[in-house]
Amino acid sequence: MASGGASLALAALLLVGCVAAAAATKYTVGDTSGWTTTGDYATWASGKKFKVGDTLQFTYAGGAHTVDEVSAADYAACSSSNALRSDSAGSTTVTLKTAGKHYFICGVAGHCSSGMKLVVDVAAAKTSPAPVPAPAPDAADTTPDATPATTTTPKSPSSSGGATAKTPVTVLSPPAKKSTSGAAGLSAAAWAGVGLAGLVAVHLGAF
């Protein structure tokens, strides 16, 4: 995960660099006239918004002129004795790396006083904030979730295996037998009564 974060940060820096490079402007000093003693560079520079990262392209006859970057005091005095940089190749590119005023003159005697001088006011470049890389996930987030515990329901014993729970058996008692001796006794008493009644009836009929 750390390598992924570093890659995102590097990609963000490259993106910012590309945006800054695409936004930079290249200016040809004097346009089609180039860097000459007849140019009006104060007018040429007016209205232009120079910023850090822009470039100035000086085009001139090599050996006939120079491009010297000097201090504000040397610019005013048209002196190149303490030049910060100097070139006479005929095509000079200067990258504006810092904000503030930058001063340029031709170091050939008499050329600066003839108007071969330029001052540019450079503003700080405005760049979009770099995107914040997405934070790498915590190690805890990458740990697989624990397997949830499963609850097993005990199976009822089947008829094919295991011990079968015994169902209690209710034993029914046979019905009690009625006493035959009592019934017989009652029948005999009844018949005796009937016989006695008959004798009484016969006896009364005789009278």
C-alpha cells in the first residue's frame, strides 16, 4: 500500500509540472524586429503579464550584439561590467525563474543608450494545488472478516441409526369381572318371592 501512495504522490507532482509547463509563455523580444538598436522595448513589454516560468527569446546578429542581464543600477547606467549573465551567440533564451523585475541591455558600447534595453516585471506563477493522494487503507481494514460462528441444531435420531427414544407404554388393566354369586343370589330371592305371591293368590281364591 505504501508503494501505491508514493506512486500517487509522484503522479501528482508530474501533473503539476506538466500544468505549469503548459501554462508557461514564450516571448520573442521585439517580435519580428528582434533584438536591435531600433527597437522600442518599453512599448513592447507594456501590457504583457510576465510570470515565473515564462521565457524570453532574443534574436539578433551573433557577434554584433549581446544580451546582458544586469542590476537596476547598471541598467540605469547602461553598464555591463557587472553583468549577471551575458551571451552573444545570436539566439539567446532566458527563462524567468524568479519573481520581480529583470533588466537586460546590449553590452556593445552605445547600443544601450540607443534604446537596446529591456525591463520585465515578473509575477509569481499561479499553480493549482496538487491533488491529495488517497490515504492507504489501514492494515486492519485489509484483514479478512472472521468467519461467523455457526450454530448447529442437533439432529433427531433417525430410525436407521442411533438410539431411539423409548415411548412409555401405558398398560391397560382388564375390566373387573362382575360377581356372579351376588347375581345368582338375587335371582333366587326373586323367584322365591314370585312363588310365595302365587301361593297367596291361590289361597285367597279358595275362599
